Amino acid sequence: MVGDARASTYVVYVPLDSSIYDELGTLNDLGYLRTYLPEIKPISRVEAARLTLEAESYFERAARPDPLARSQLAALRLQLHEEIGWIEHNAEDDQPTMVQPTQRVEAGYVFSSGPRRQWQTGGNYGIEAQEATPLLPDNDNLPTAQGSNEVLRVEGWGGLGGFVTAYGEGAVAGPFTRSIPGVSRVRPLGSAVVVSLGNVALSFGQEEMAWGVGYFGQLSQSANSQPFPALRLQNIHPSYLPWFLRYLGPVRYQVFFGQLDGDRYFAHPWIDGEILSLKPLPDFEFGLIHTLDFGGRYNTDYSTAGFFARAIAGQGSADNPNGGSNANSRGDVYLRFHFPRFRDMVLYQEILGEDNLAYEIPGIGAVLPFLAVSYQGGFYLPRLTADGKTDLRFEYAILEPNYSVHSTSLYWTYENLLMGDWMGPDASVVDIQLGRWINLRRKLSLTAFYTERAPQWGANTWYPTQTYGSPLSKEHSGGAALDFLQLPSRLGTSGAVIGEVRARAALEYVNSMNFAPGADTLRALVSLTVAFSPGWEPWSW
């Protein structure tokens, strides 16, 4: 089922806020998928369709088919009926030119109250960033202000010649009654042109990614900031390594090369990254991630060969006798275990190391990993109760003071938003979530969370640590969020339109907000999102 494709197809990537990932994740955690590697997102619609058929085959052979799995499969069938039809009729690689002008329309309302977190060391050092919408991380940095906000997102795609695809998602967000100074309401999200050659897809555009095992946030790459311009290469369906390496099981990878914003001292630095995820056993996965941030204004003291060494091989060290050309690198490893006998319990752990110790240990520090080591892990119990309708999740993150931080502005942000975990450097987060399915199509999830954040970003002497005045205080917060999800279903008597609903209400009390003593505050969020998928077929010729 995961052999290399020999022809080409249309590749449309599923937006990271789509419920398709929730449905595939549920099926995977219940044990109905063998070749899904959820640590790499996005995936294409045709890959999601293949996974749906894989889950259906295991469901049909199960001794006691799970009713919850049946509802997830029905929702996926509705959303991916076109691509599922391609595979079922052996026509995935033989499609005419077609256009789907409106794949999905999403309308939302967001009420936000309370100040936003900031990371500001000042000058050309450390890190400069701010929070987007409080209590709503990983939202592609859609612009919102305090009070009421409205959001409209529309996605569509077109395919030419059976192997060239153009897809795009545009958004209009913010308070309709007033503008946000210096912020545009309209922006593209996840828009690119893709060329597929066999089982390999090469895309260029505004790329979004979520890498790693985290559920409440990702250490490496997340949707906390908006997509950035990049060239990206990945396999469409999982494949196998050659010779004896085939025993490492199904493999997925993504590789990208892009450029970040100019609002920093080293303006428009280059960024590249690679992720490799493998599943050598049905209940064990592991993966490796590497990313590099280099170059930019005043930071191009390398030769042409040095540029390609960084862009292709990920070598960030200087290639000149004066030691110029600074760079910031990350290395990441993750593990995921599944225990079917213990009610399908899942354990996961990720470790991220960043930069080296060149300044701290002169002479040999440049070859020692790592200056900063951060951790994320947890467990998930999809069958907390015997009926399989209640689940429990625990997750933690410990973010080192130098996480996402680097001298002379090579920090991990885009458009002033953190690109990884939404809590940023020198922070700790604990989340506990209890979920309950209602009628197998609606789910309520209650999450309690606690966070700590210290002001000493970067324990190194060249990082300024006090920009808000003295003394500074550690920030603490605690809160809760209630989330509602309704799986996609047909609407109206004709059943041509598919609709789904998401809602969230959250409350958080913060002590010493942004490290200011006595700055205690209450933050709140209410959001409602309704998405529709029109029932018309793509125009083809």
C-alpha cells in the first residue's frame, strides 16, 4: 500500500487547521493505521485519501470494529470523496486538467481580552517577538485585536496536465469595525505551486509546517507564525529505503529552503530544514529534525561554495579565516510508542538541541552540541473508559533559556511571531486534557494548564536580560479551556454541502504579566468557527 508511485498526480496540501488531521489522528491512536506518520504535517489530500482506505481495510478485518472509528471514517469519506475515488478507480495518476475554485470556506468569530506576551531583549541581540491571539496559539498569526474579531478563510486549487498543481488559502481577519495599525487584514496562507514527479512533490510558495510529536505545541516548526516563502521537497506517500534498510519501515520526509523577514538586524536570513520520520515497528516511530538559520544583511561573509554548504548540507560554521558568517542550528530527535494492550496508550518524547558552545568553551565549543536543550513529551490514553468515548492527555514542555534565542538576530521568529513553541524561551508548560465523545460525532474537551516564564532569556553574558526595568519577576499563569468539535456532516435535504463546527472558550490568570511585578491580569477568549465544503465537482476538461 505504500510502494513508490511511478506516475504523477495532483498534490494539494491539507491546511493545518483542518479536522482531517483530528480524524486521522483518532484512527491512528485507535490502531487502525499502520503507515501514518503524524509528526510531519502538512500531508496532501491524496495521501489522506490513501490513509482513509488503509484504515477502512483494517476496520473491516477487526474482530470488534470500534463505532468511534466508523464515525471518523465516514467524516473522511465526505471530505475526501474526490481523491478516494481516484484511488479506488486506479486513476490517481491519470487525471485531466481541473479546477476546484472553492474547496473549503471557513467563517469565524473571535473575542479576545487581555494583554499579550512579549519577548524583547532590545538591540540586535536575543529575541524580538510578541504573542498573536492570547489563548489561541498555532493560528497562522491571523491578525486580531482586543474585543470582537471576524475571520474568513477560503481555499481552492487547480491542476494542469496531471502533475502541476496550484493551491491557495486566503484569509481576511480582524475587527471589521476598525483597523489594526500597521497590520494588513488580507493575507495568503499556505499557497504554493507543486510539481509532482512520481512519488516526489516539489513546491514553492507560502509554506506552513508542523513538525514533531507535540499536541499543544511543537518545538521545531509550528503554525504559530504565518507561512513563509520557501521551496519544499517531500514524498507524497510513505516509501521504503533500499536494501536491508527496508526493515526500517515506511518513511516520510520533508526538506525546505526559505527566507525570513527583514524586521531584524540580519535582515532576510535564509532558513533550511529537514525532517525524516520512520516506523520500523507497527507500534514504534522515531524521527530526526535539523534546521539552520544563516545569512542575512551583514552576515554574508561566505563564498558561493559556503552558501551551498549551508543550504544543502546544513553546515553553519564559518568558511573564512576571520570567523565571520554567524549561524544558528537546531537538532531534534523524537520517539513515539503505542501500547495496544493498555487501551491503546501512546507515549511520546522529543528532545531539541540548539546552537553550540563556541563562546562558552573557546577552542572546542564549536563542535560540542548543544548550547540549549529543550524537552517535550507526554502520554495519550484514547480509551480511558471501557466504551472508548473518553480520552485523557498529559503533555509537558521545558524550554531552555536559549531556546529560539541567538545573538545578532538569528532567532526563530517570522514576522515577529515565534516559529516553534508558543511559550518561547525559559518557560515551562503543563497541559492535562480530558475529552468525551458525544453521539460519536461531537466531542467536548476540557484542558487545564499551568505555565511559568522567566525573564532571563539566554544565560550568556552577551544577551541583555533586563529591558523592562528592575527588578523583574517570574511570570506564572494557570487556566482552563473548553473545546467543542463537530465532525463534518451533510447539510440540508440535498446533502450536497458539508459542514463542521469548532468552538473554544478559555480563561487564564497571569501573575506578573511580562515580568512586571504586580502586573496581574485575567485573559479570556471565545471563538466559534464554521466551515463549509461546497458539493460541486471540480471543473475538468
